[in-house]
Amino acid sequence: MEEYISTLFLVLLLLSSLVAGNFYHEVDIIWGGSRGKILNKGDLLNLSMDKSSGSGFQSKNQYLFCKIDMQLKLVPGNSAGTATAYYLKSVEPNRDEIDFEFLGNLSGDPYIVQTNIFTQGMGMKEQRIYLWFDPTKDFHTYSILWNPQNIVFSVDGIPIREFKNLESRGVPFPKNKPMRMYASIWNAEDWATRGGRVKIDWSQAPFTASYRNYNGNNACVWSSGVSSCTSNNLAWLSQGLDWESQKRLRWVQKNYMIYNYCTKLNTQVIPPECSIIS
């Protein structure tokens, strides 16, 4: 499995370099002032945080279903208390949201990736995994597939979570509100590292995460109430996990999952989706 992952990662790096968008054309820096910087003629975007502020950006386009990729290199060293994010979100009230969150750590500890899904403002569907590599040493590809059938989070092409559309069983699913892609770094020391017990060491500031190779080409762009997808023949619009992908997902869950809301609920009422994804 490890040899397969290494080969797949190299292939993905090559492919992403061929289709990557230019940040000047694709996004707007929306907060943090000069802490957000587009570099290398639009090929690289750095977000930084110091004691005064974090920073963030958003996509120029809104999407109603998409398959997007982004490469990230996370904050190195002692990043305890920081949170770096890459996610889809609709406007308020009662937002829909699909989250990748990367929780800072003490030097030498593994990074934690948290995923979450909100529908009509209701979330509390967190899962957490350890990554099987050091995400601060190089760029890795983090992908979100969102279509009418399911949501799939992937890392270097390896699925780490699948959330199926189970509306027929009473499970809300985000499918009616267009969302933008957002990214940010901010102060989350009240919860991000060991439940908030480890605070930010500001002597390590500024904390910087790097983004590149944003690919939003496989997306239904939403503008003035109209979708750019005029046909349902786009393969990714009905894409799910095949047998091999399911096998890789089980490998991640068995070896790297450390938290699943389905098994940590303080209630006797188990969400119906948990019988499938737990």
C-alpha cells in the first residue's frame, strides 16, 4: 500500500501542475491584509498569522457541485493552537459547509486532519485522522468531491471519508445552496491542540501555510441563479467510490482514524448515516 501511495502521489503532482489555476484569476484575499500574499506570478499563495490577525481568501466563483483540488504545505515546527483550513461554504443564514481543517501540533507530533459537514447550519459530524506523512515538508493534494450522490474527501488521491446522500433515510444533504471555496489560517488555541490544553507559542510567529495548484475546472459554476453545467453527462457528477477506493478508505479508517462522531456521541439516538459510514 505504501509503495502504491508514493507512485500515486508523484502522478498527481504531475497532473495537477498541468491543470492548475492562477490565483490572481481564481481567488480574492478577503482578510488579513498583507498576511495573505500571491507569489510566483500567481502560482503560489501564502497565508500567515501573527498575534494581531490571521488571513484568508475565497474563490471568485460560486459552485453548485464540484470536484476541486488544492495542494497545501502546512505550518512547520511548533504550530500548536493554529488551524489551517480549506473548505466550501454557502452564505448565511443556515449555511451549508464542507470542511478540511488541519490542526496544529507540537513539534514532532503528527498533524491531525478534521473533516466536517454542515447542512442548513447543522454540523457536529466531525471525523479526525492522523496523516501518514509529514505535511509540512512538501505539498500534498487535498480534494473535495461534492455531487448529488455523495461527498468524498481525499488526500493524494486516497479517500479518507465518504458521506453519502441519504435523504431518503432522513439525513440532510447539502445540495441546494451554491458555495464558494475558502481558505484561512487563524487562532484556534481554545480547542485545536489537545482540546485547547496547548496554547500558541507566539515566539514562533508568523505561522505560514502555503497553497498552490488550485484546480476548480471540474465544477458547476453558479452565476445569477444559473449553473454552467447544462448536461448530466459529466463523469464526476455521478462519481462515487469503486471497490479499490473503498479498500483504500478502509485502510485509512483502520490505521489512522482517531475520532468519529458516530462512535463518540453523548446520546442514545444514533444518526442513521452512522450505520453506513462508521
